[in-house]
Amino acid sequence: MKIHEFQAKEILKAYGVPIPRGEVARTPEEVKKSAKELGGKVVIKAQIHAGGRGKGGGVKVVENPEEAYQAAKKIINMNLVTHQTGPEGKRGRKVLVERCLKIDRELYLSIVPDRSTAKIAIIASEAGGMDIEKVASESPEKIIKIYIDPLGGIQSFHCRQLAFGLHLTPSVTKQFIPMVSKLYQLFVDCDCLLVEINPLVVTANETIYALDAKLNFDDAALFRHEDLRAYRDFDEEDPYEVEASWFNLHYIKMNGNIGNMVNGAGLAMATLDMIKQAGAEPANFLDAGGGATTEMIENGFSIILSDKNVKAILVNIFGGISRCDVLATGIIQAAKKINLKVPLVVRMEGTNVEKGRKILAESGLNVISAIDLKDASEKITQLVAGASSS
Ligand code: ADP
Ligand code: MG
């Protein structure tokens, strides 16, 4: 789960990590009021779940409350296109109004799990700020990494190693060491997948602040963080993906015209590959999970069909826990109930498969049975090719 910068900064503040003074605002009037309270010269920052806002025009420095008002009119609700939003962009409803700091250096610091070493990696660079991706690809020697054994936890030598690598002065190092320890603690406590401070700034009077903050949490651990779940912003998510999550279905929208209902993420990935190989494009990825019931199949069909690009549906289910005859009955009932109009190709394998295929064949519905995954992907590809040429 992703959250906004202003929410991440609330958490940083609770951990004692220094952040600039700031306030969230929703209207230009509120922005003006906040700018006055914060002393006039402020930065207005669009709040969207994507980085690269500075380059996309979503971060503006203004000299006084009147300029703040004018800038807010542009930034609130603007469709912000950055390298992380994709070409369609994202619309932020809120802005963060923040005191403008006199920056001397912009550093980069992030904490991520490193799967290859099974450790926690802290990544830092002297060349932080808006061009960090370029630094990583063109001058990787400017990036330092240290690995922390999660059982031992962070030690002061780790922090000193980072401080030396970043060429911090003694007075900055004194502030930096506790800051890194607190960020590490936050990473562990909140089950984060990412803590990223870019930039971590050193001001002209040698004080450090987290100027930007990105926190991603592990969805699988959210059940034990009620406080973090409250930060979820549904406006930032695809409405159909949200709807699917209410039914315990995992749905990801894509750009093609073949709807897919599959049980298990691995099988879903293989199905998408096969569709592409057969020369067509998937419209989505819908994982119906282990014990797919009639109700789940019905909800799955409805979600898939809410995408008007869908010209045919492929159901690819392995009946391990669930039996194929029960699944076939569920598919038929669901298709009848929602009056399914698009062609349906079903590939089933597993327990009671023959019984299941018989139920499908005798249903009187336009259901095409496939014998294996290759057969299924070829049949569905032919169907959509036929639909688009007619
Ligand atoms: P993004 O990473 O989405 O572009 P940032 O929050 O990192 O957004 O802001 C982009 C740049 O704007 C920063 O690298 C910094 O130079 C400047 N900036 C952001 N907040 C402030 C602030 N409070 N005071 C001064 N400059 C700021
Ligand atoms: Mg940033």
C-alpha cells in the first residue's frame, strides 16, 4: 500500500525524524492561510501516489501568500504527468504547503528489503534530488549500499559508514545517526517495503530534514496495522481493483480485450504469457483464489465485463482444492444470472474434469471447452480476431 507524502511525514514526525513545518490544504483559500501562518515563502506540493512531481510541475516555490493562492489554483486538481504516473497522469485533490528551506545539499536515502541477501539494505547517495534515476544508471559509483542483518538490527557502525560515504561534517553526522536509526525502526515496526527520503537535505545552517518522504507498506502485513490502513486513499486506486478487493479477488486492469479469470497468480501469469504468444492482448488479470464459489465467479464476471474493451472471457481453472464439476456448475449459473453475452472459453483441469466438461457441454450456453492452455489461448485469440474484423 502506498500513502501520500503528508501522511508519511506525519509518521516520520511521530518517530522524531525532522521534517519542515507544513500543513495540508484542499482549496486555494486554505493554501493562502497556511502560507501566512508559515511565514510567507513556502513550497506548494501536489499530493499524488507518484514521484517526479517536481519535474512535472507539481512542486512550486512561492514568495508570498498571494502567489501561493495563484499557484494553488493551478496545482490543486491538476492532472500531473510524471515518469511514475504513466501518460494518463494523476489528479491530486490536496496539496502540502511547506516552509521553504535554504538547501545546501540534497542527499538520497532509502531502506528496502534485499531478497538476494535476505537482509535490509540502506541505499544512500550524495547526488540526491530529482535526478536520482539518472545517477543510478550513469554514475552508480555515487550510490552506496549497506546491508543489515534483521536479527542484529542497525548498529552505530552502519550509520557511521553511511555518514562517511556521504561526506557529512561532524555536526551533520550527529543529527544523521539518530535519524537513520529512527527510519530503520519505522521500516521494521510498520512492515515497510520502502522508506525513501529523496531529498534528505542539509540546510545552509547545517541542519538536516527529510524533505520528501515515500513509504510503501507490505499489504500482507496490513492486518496488524489498523492505524496504517486508515491512510488508504481510494481515490488513488483503480475503482474496479477496489471493488474486486471487497470480494477477495485480485484484479489488475490491462489494455487488451481478453478478460481472464484464473485461480492462482502463477497460473494467471502463465495464461497472460500464452495469450500474448498467441498474438492477442489480455484486458486484465483476475485471480479468483483457491476455493472459487458461484458467487465469486459471478462477481468476477461482473468486474471483468465492466471493462467495455472485453470481447471474450477465458476461464482457466485448475481444480485442486475446488472440484471441476462444482466449478462448471458455478460458471453456468453465474453466466446465466448475469446474462453473459461475450463468448466464453473454459479450460479446466483436475479433479472430476470429465464431469465438469460434460456439464459445460450440456449447458446450452455458448461455452467453448479447451483441452489445454495452448488450445485455450489459441481459441480465444481467434474469437477476438473474428470479433474485431466483423
Ligand atoms: P518529487 O520527488 O515528487 O519531485 P520532492 O518533494 O522531492 O518531489 O520535491 C522536488 C524538489 O523540490 C526537491 O528536490 C527540492 O529541491 C524542492 N523542495 C521540495 N520541498 C521543499 C521545501 N520545503 N523547501 C525547499 N525546497 C523544496
Ligand atoms: Mg522527491
